[in-house]
Amino acid sequence: MTKLQKIVEPCKRIDGNGNIKILLKGDMIDHVEFEIPQIRGFENILVNKKVHDIPRIVSRICGLCHASQAIVSNKAIEDIYGISPPSQSIILRRILLIGELIKSHVMHYFFQAFPDLLKIFNFQEISNPYELMQFDPQLTSSVFDLIKLGSEIDKIFGGRYVHLISCISGGVIYKPSQISINLIRKLLQKGSNHAKYLIGNFIKLFSTKTPPSSFDLPKINYLGLSNQDRYNGKIVIKNYKNKFNFSEKDYQPYFDKDVGVFGISFHRNNNMGLITGPIAREKINEISVTERLAPYFNKINEKWKQSILFQNFLELIELDHEIHQCLKLLNEDSLNERIELPDLGEIQKSEGIGILEAPRGLLMHHYKINQNELVIQAKLFIATEINIPLMNFMTLQYARDLHKNEAIDKVKKKIAQMIRAFDPCISCATH
Amino acid sequence: MTTCSGCISTLFSLDIFPQFLEKTKIAYFPYITDEDKIGSYDIALIEGCITQEFQIQLLQKVRRATNKIYSLGSCAVLGGITSLSKKRAGDPLSNYVEIDGIIPGCPPPSTLFGNCLMNLLENKMIKLSDKNQCYSCPLREGLDYEFKTKITKLIPNNRDINSAQNPKCFLSQGVLCLGPVTREGCDNKCINRGMPCEGCLGSSSKSLCSNIYNFLSLLDLSDDLKTYEGIFYRYSKPPIKR
């Protein structure tokens, strides 16, 4: 019997620590896996915690998706107590989610995805952030301004850049002054121009190129929320011929997970055939057909639309789209109202589920509590966990193809590009 | 190390970040560079706590290769939120190597973080306050608190937060605030927004434990809080077995 040789290499330029694991059988690639060295155990940490204490803890799952984690947790707790936050708080939460998405998308695009695109399409090999910043100083300056925009939205509306203070169960405890809102409005208008520049730059450099066919997505199912606002809606699983819509309360016939164990099982679909995040959001909500955004999509070579690399373009589109959504939200009348947040009151149900679309896709928390309002079970469904089986499937095929002509060292570097295109969030995945 | 990446995320948000990139030469930063070999460095800022064997070896390697090491954020400084873990609580970096300074907080407060980076660029020591949160607390004025109120809550009721026209010291309202045993330096961000201090900046005195014992001896905690885990050690690995 041929012995398996194991190769493990840290994957660089991703959010967190993750390894590329390759198993070789002789000279053949037998297995490729994106390996996460540890699980931090948040699902166990939450057991025996007071239910209203949870949002502050789960925010610490991820420094990039912190607002999503805290807000989805608030939604699950509000489900338990049977309360709804005032409409002003929902607007404030959506603004906080937009701030988070702007920063997360622009950081991933510029520092992690863009150097790969330049390499894949033979522009330039970039090996450090200084070369990257010199490649296009205007792009760099736009990127830094957009990072600042996302950060300032969360600081002004949430109290600080990361791990927001203002998100509690029942609503958002702080509303900025009109002066601060005007400041954010100006930053957003500037940000809209930066987003346009980034999209224009992408179109100029890459729109006529054809992405390598190895990056093409197989026939898959798209998973996301039915509403474009990333806050409300039903869960949608859609493929080229079928579409299922269901409430988050009815998720268990479709998918589930074991507490403390990595991975989510999809009962009706092949785990490897599912994706969530910008690509799924586009398939489900089709922002590409909106009047303002359609011209950008028309300029892109059709081949892009089948590729996982299309996610990088969609990140930029979502930047532009969410900046415009945020400008609209800032004009909502209810932002000027003085409101009282509802108290949690008495427990109405022994379990609660919260759901939203985080930057990387569907995020769901499901808590069960006892009569003392202590958590007895917490299940956290994380977007990156949903995407990893497909990512592993595609990297294995790619690695096998590459290894026909290339040495294993080069294979490792190239499959890292594919992993980065998926934008895995290791902090979230190692919850 | 083991982290949520929130300290890195905060670093990118700082006003001085573009300047910081210009004035330094970043040699090893897995988030944005491909470099995988440890070279030799003037300064290392390390975020995250230690939960794995390979991290200890990496940390020791960096220590040997680096002039000055600074622990960045509550995980690196104190062990952080994974201190609540029932399996393997994270260790602070200082359990394994000598540390030259700390930038605490979850996340490090932006002004404090920015000032620390400026000091590092000018080759100066990082200065942190040894006063507690109460020293600069906006709710302290005119307060003659005698620790007589029974502490029954971790956060105030929603209506109390919202109608806080004349906010009062949390402890006097029966809400646990860790301000008395926590270092100042964040401009009392949580307290200013209507939430009590959670202690993320760590202890103002060197001995966290004796500080907390003294605090506890003064407090009248309700029974459910007495048995509730992870109030005082939310951001710090306890030096004793729980």
C-alpha cells in the first residue's frame, strides 16, 4: 500500500490562521483541505451565560464581522423575549452592518484579492504592501479612505471601531447628533466616488480578460436571505432550476450542525454544492439588474460570471450599493425621533433564532435557554463554514490539474489564490 | 496567535495607519504579506493569546529575533475572551516570553493605540495610566459611594439606559461595573454610552487578584452573580484554578 505524505503550509494573506493541507499518494494528489488549527469553543463558552450577556461575548468571535455577530445575537434574544426593536434601532443596526461590510470588503479586495488578480492576469507580481501601494497610488488612497469610512460609521454609530458598545437586545442605545450624521453623509458621498473609482479600475484592468477555467464554479446552490437589506427575509436556497424559501424557524429539515463540532450538514443538498456570500446574494437578489449598477455588469466579460473570482468584482459593486443604501437610511425621519427601547420583559419561548447576511454570507444564531434565563445550548451557523466544503472541492480539482505540470511548491501557492478568492473568515470559522 | 483579528482591524482604522505604514518597513504581517520566514526585527506587535503548542515555538522564535516585543490587545496581554473557555483558556504572551510593553484593550482604544504607535516610532516607551476608570469617570462627580447597594445586574435595564438624563454611578444602581478595578485609558467609552465597564483594559494595579478580592469584599453581590462565571476574568486568564 502506498504511504500518504502530508504537506501542511500556512495560507498567507487571509483573515486569521489557516493551513493548506495536501496529502500525496506517491506523486498523486489524494486530498486537499483548508485546515483550521483550532476551534475556540464559543458554543461552549456561551453555556450557562445570562442571555443578555451573550451579544458582548459573541462580538469577540470576529474583529471584522463583529457587528453582524452582535446584531444576529440580539435578534435571537429578541425572538426569545418576543419583542421587536423600534424602527429607528433597525435603521441604526443596518447602518452599523453597512459600516462593517465596507471595511471588510475593501480590506479583503485590496490587500488579499487584488495582488492575486494582478498575478493571475500577468500584470505584476506583488510581494509586499509597499509594492501594492505603489502600483496605483490613487487606488491606494481610495482604499484607505473607504477603510476609514467603514470604521467611522461604526465608531460614530456604535461607540468604537470594533466590538460595538451600542448594540443591545431591544435596540441600539445611542443615536448620533445631526452634526455627526452630516459628517458621515459627507464621507459617504466621497466614498461613493472612491467605490466608482475601484469599480472603474477593475473594469479597466480585468473586464476583457477571461478568468482561468479552473476557477469556474460547478453547478451549485446559492444560499442567502430573500431581502436585499441583509437584515430581514426568509432563507433561500436556489439553484439553476429550483428555489426553496423558508423561515429561519424551519431550518432544521434543510440543515443543522452539532454543537462544538466544525461544519454544517445540509440534508437535502450536497455540502460541496453550496455557496453563500456576495455571489449567492447576487443570484438571489440580482442587484446587477438595478438601473445604476447594470452598466457595470454589462462591461464584464460573461466568463467572469461563472468564476469564483467574480466575487472580487461583486465586493466592489456591494461597496457602491451599500454606500447608496446608507445615504438613504440617513435620510429616514425616524432617525430624528427620541425613542425608548423596550425592556426584555418575561421569556416568551425557550429558544430563539436570529438571522442576517454578514459580509461573507448567511449568519444564524440559535439559542436554547432555561427558566433562569441561562443558555443551555448555542448553535452558531457561520458563512465560512458553509463555503469551506465547496472551497475544498474546487482546490482539490485545481491542485490535481496543476500538479500534472507543476511542482508541489507552485501548486501550494496557486491554490492559495483560490482560497483567498473565497474570502474565508477564519476568526468566524474558528468560533 | 489565537485571535478575532479585532486589534488588526482597529490598526487599519487608525488615523495614523497610512503614516505608520510609510514610516515603518513591515517585514512580517500574515494578514497582508506573503512572507513566511521569521527574519530579525526592531519591533514586534503581537496580537492574540496562546492556545496551541506551535504558537509557543513561533513566539519564542520571534522573541529571539526581535529587539522589542509588545503585546497588542487583551488576548495577548491578559489571555482575553478565550479565558472563558472550558477547554483550553488562552494564555497571555508573557507566560512564555519576556515582553517589553503592552497595548491593552478589547479592542485597544483608538487614541491610546495611536499614541502608543507614535511613541514606538519615536523610540519612546509606551506610557499607560496606573489610575482606575473611576479616576476619570464622568459619573463620579459628587458621588460619595459606600458600596451599600446590592449588585444584582450585569447591564442596566433597557429603559434605564435610555432615560439616563442624569446618569448615576452603575454600582449605586445595583449594576456591576468593573471600573474600580480597571485601568483608565479608554476615555470611559462604555460608561459614556450608558454601559458599565467590562474590564477589558486589565487591572490598574499589578496584582489583579488581590485587587479583585478587595473589590469583592466591599461588594454585596446577589446570589446568582456570586456563582456566575466569567465576570472578573472575562479578559484575563485567572492565575488560580477556577
